[in-house]
Amino acid sequence: MSQRRWLWVVLVVVATVATVLFLRRSDAPDREQVTLKVIGEDYSPMQGLEKIKDRFTAETGHRVEISRFDAETLRKKSIGDFQAGAANYDVIMGAFYDVGLFAANGWVLNVGESLSRDGWRDPKVDMNNFSEPILNLSCRYKGKLWALPCSAQCMFLWYRSDLFGDPGEQAAFRVRYGYDLPQPAPQRSMTWAQYRDVAQFFTRKAGEKAAGKTLEQDLYGTLLQGKNHVALWFEFTNFLHSFGGTFIAPDGTVVADSPQAREALSYYVSLKPFAPPGTVNYNWDEALSTFQSGQVAMVINWSDAITAVMDPKQSQVSDHTGFAAVPTLEEGGVTASVFGGWGLFVNAKSRHPRAAVQFIQWVNRPEIQIAWAQVGGIPATLSTYRSPEYAKIPGSAAHLAALNHLVGWSNEPYSAQMISIGQDFLARAVSGELTPDQALTQIAQRLRGIVQSPRGS
């Protein structure tokens, strides 16, 4: 056989192999059934997705296997998989503050580009149906779309409606403080000064009475998620922004030690006498379980934990819990709601990228969003918020109102590093190791070092 003919055969073989590899890589045209590996947080949204995932299989033939872990383990496993260049997971539930980290390292697909590929776009998903603030906070980095929403949780006030609604408690509060006991609502709850009064008022010992019943355990007015944990950073940020402060100004200037920030942290620490003794060791898990046990009158907590607090099998307060706006500094002031949403990312090394992109669109279809919300999902689509089915879900009114006051955080690649620094010094302030002023001075100095560094590290 001539040399030219041999060369032609080799080229044909190479081209054939390349084509086969491409088809496997892109899942085009998705005729074969695949198994998508999904990793997410072991909380109500991903637990709810587990309940409805078979609908995706019935429609597409693709199976979905979901691995659920606590938030810290989830992050470690996801980043470890990325750094190893592995594809143990096709779809990753990633926190909003990690968008920049994932994108800058090339670990995830550019979803915007993927949706422009022929045949990859789901016609049932309208990008205009997403809340722009949620997309910007949890899915976009430097103007590009790297994910689609997974869970749009935010923080607001939870309160014991049996205590606040009791006529005897209302009369006693009026006598003691000279004004009516605030009645929290989704749009407006109370001022922070009133919040401290209410926290003091409802702090009682076992054997005393509350709402006409003798207490079998101590009752506390509130609690703090005071552990050296990311939960503390997020909880305090509600206070910080409603006091008019922030950690980093829009122009990139670090203002974590501003007068407003100092006032906010001093106030936050002042609530300790009305919180359980162990509050310095609380994160969001302890905050949830303590409220479920009926030990606190009110707390600032996450919307994705509402399913657990409204479950009578888990909660002693399932039939008398209300949800309302985060308090404000002054009457008529600006409330704040910290955003803690997640996105669904596609691993850049996935062997099934087309099916994975198909899946993250599928969960954002209007009919799936409703079904998901009914079993613990936190929707990100405008049509869901307008639906009567969503309005029936506990906490939906407070969540919807909070979306107008979302407070985000940086999604630069070094964001998690800054949170780690912040939570450390905030915890020292809560424990009394540092004064609020000392803690914020340290936070500001270290954040300036990160932001001003050429590489941000």
C-alpha cells in the first residue's frame, strides 16, 4: 500500500476516534441513557429534589444520583474533586460566594455559552423568568453566567406567634415598656431597640409563666449564632446592613470598621444576656434545634430551614411560628435580608455535559419549581412567586418580601478567605475575648490586605 494511502487511512481513523470522543463528551445527541452524579447540601432543597428527581428520569431516561453532605463537607468534596481534575460529580451545588473561585479556575462550564449551543436550550425555561438579583448573586461572575439557581434562601425573623399574640403578654409588655408589643409582619417587624426590649421581656426561668402556661424549661428572648463558623458571618451581616454598614463599599473600599459597623456589633453582642448560655457555640444547626424545642421567642434564621421548623415530628412550635422582616434601626428604616443562595454548576470535566445542562434547566422549569417548593425547595423564578400554590407554603410571604432587600457578599475567588477571617474575629467579640471595636479593627486590616493585594490573596 502506498505511503499516501497509509496516511489517508491514519487520518480517517484519527478523525473517527475524535468524533466518537466528542460525542461521548458532549452527550450529543443524548440518545443513550446516562447517570448524572449530583452533589449538594443535606438540607431541605436538596432533600426535596431527591423526592422529584424521578420525573426527570421519566422524561429523559437519564438517571440522577444525589449525594448530600453538610455544607462544609460539600464544599471540601467539590473543591477536592475539581482540584484533582476528576469528574466524580457532574452537577455541583455551589454557594454563591464561590462563583468566582469556580469560574476563575475553569472548574465549571460557562452555562451562558452552553445554552447557546444548538439543541442545548430548554424551550420551557425563560431566562427572563429569573430574579435578576438572584442570578447576579449566585450564578454570574464578571458578567458571564456560570450556573443556574438551585436554592434562593435568605434570612429573616422567625418568632413564636403564641407569645406575641397572647393578650396577657401584650398587656404586661405595655405596662413594662410603655408601648404596644410589636406584631411582626413580612414587610415590617420592629426596630432593633424594640427587638432588645422584646428579647429581655421574654427571657424567663423555668417555673415562670409565658402565654398563660408554666414553663418547664428556661425561655430566652433570642439567640446568637456565635460560634466561629460561617453562620456567624451571615447572621451578623443582617445587623450590619440594617444599621447602615457594610464590610466592603461598592467602590471596593473596606469599611468594616466604620461607625455603623461598630454600632451594629456592639448591639449584636449586647443581646447575649437574653440568649441561651451556649449561644457562643451555636451555628445554624443549634439555632434551628433550639427554636424547634420552644426555648427562644425569636431568632434570625434561614428560609431553607422552615420545612424543619414546621414539621410537627421535629418541632414543638410547628403550629405557632411566624415569619417576618428583619428589624430596622429606626421606624420606617431600611430592612436587610442576607442572601445565602446556591447555584447548580456543571463540572467542566463531566462526561455528560449536555445531560447535566439539561438537568439544571429542568429544575428551573415553572412546573418543576412549584413541585420542588412544595417539598422544601427555595424557588428563584418569578412565575413561582406569583403562583397561588407558592403563597400557601409557610414563610413564602416573608421570603418574597425579603427578596426586595437582599444583601449579598463578594463572589470573588478570595471571598471564602475573607469570610473565614471575619467569622474568627466576630466570634472573639461574641465570646468577650475582644471588644467589638478591636474585632472590627482586625477584620478591616486583614480585609484591606486581601483586597489590595494584586492577586487578592
